[in-house]
Amino acid sequence: MTASAGVPAGGLAGVPAGGALAAVPAAGNRRSLPMPANLKFFYGPMDCGKSTLALQIDHNHARQGRCGLVLTQGDRSAAPRITTRVGMSRTAVQLNEGTDLRQVLRNEWAAGRRVDYLIVDEAQFLTAEQVEQLVGLVDGSHVDVYAFGLATDFRSRLFPGSQRLFELADTITALQVEVLCWCGRSGAFNGRVTDGALVTEGEQVLIADTAADIQGGRQAETRYQVLCRRHYRDRDLGPAPGDPDQLALT
């Protein structure tokens, strides 16, 4: 795979090579056609396959000759990559709250690189202004945007980026890969667990499977666990919480 086919030098790990992509056909460039672009938001709880779907969509578009840019922030790898629990990974452009997404694309266009679509993982961490920038790229530059993220944080409150995506996206899709609470019911709440207890106060963003939260002069282990509404409200983690690596927040 080559950068001209929408896949950077870092490649897509975990996907069979299957041969190089053909030259980019003219039909792959939606910006040259009278076809409107769309902003699509895919959301769900931890462990429902958001990042896996993001990489699959990127792979499918690239195979059809479209050129894409993959963006992320706060990935579990602490690197400019999208990684998944099933072993797929992909290099990505690292964002932060000060990144102007319009300028990111302007830089690509100035370098002579075509961008037909954006894949935005961890979209819950976008600012409301950055979501507005994505809308401008969709409406003004005919760039398709596929955003993937959590809806709510560990306090069961909407992330600002997700809230604005709910308000502005053309299509909103709840991912249907079922994630279960320890009791067997469908899980929809992303609980933060510190020292074996569910917490509902603290910084909204805490990236990593464990964190150096200092409590009483010692480090407190922090992990995340998906719960149903009843057991989230009851702060009931069950008789034997799962492996922290299995439900680590991305």
C-alpha cells in the first residue's frame, strides 16, 4: 500500500497485504463530482469495535481508489496510531484541542495530496469548535467525515465533542456489537474504577488502563468497566470484575 492510495508508510497492521492497490481512478475523487459529502458519527460504549470499524471503513475506501486521512488523539498506545484489541493498527495524524482541522487539510492540499475523506477516531475528545470545522469541510470542500467515539464519560455525561456531533452529523449510528455488563445485561455505561470502587468525580479525560492517581500518599490503580444502568447507578462492579486489559478505555 502506498501513500497515494490513502494508506501512509506506516501501513495497516493486521490486514493481509493482498497486493498493491491499482492507480487511483478518477471516479474515486468525489470532490470532482456533483455528489454531496456527509458527516457520519458512529458511537457506542467501550469495547464495541469503534476503532476496528474505523480501520475497516478506511481500508474499504482506499481499495476503491479514494484518498483518506486518519486522525486520532488519546489512543491506548499513547502514540499517533489507531490500535484495536483484535490486533489491527494504523498510523494516524495526532490531534490535540488546539489543532485546526481545516489547516490540516490545507497542508495536505498544498503538498499536492488529495483528501477525499477523513477517519476521526476518539471523536469524543474533539472540541465543539473542531466539530464545526469538520462540518465546514463536509459542506464547503465535499470531504466525507467518519467520526467514531464514546457518547458519555465515566460520569454518564455527554462529551462536548460527542454532543456537538449528535447535533450536527448527517448520520448517527449506534454500533450494534453487544457489550455486556457483568450481570449479562447490555452494558452502556463506561464506569471508572479506582482502587476497586466506582468513581463518578474527577477529570473527564483519563487515558490509559492504569493511572498514577495519588490517594493517601500512594498510587491508586484506575481501570474502566462497562456496566448496565442498574449496576452503574448502584456502583456494583459484580463479584469478580473482569480483566482490566479487556475493558480498558481507549
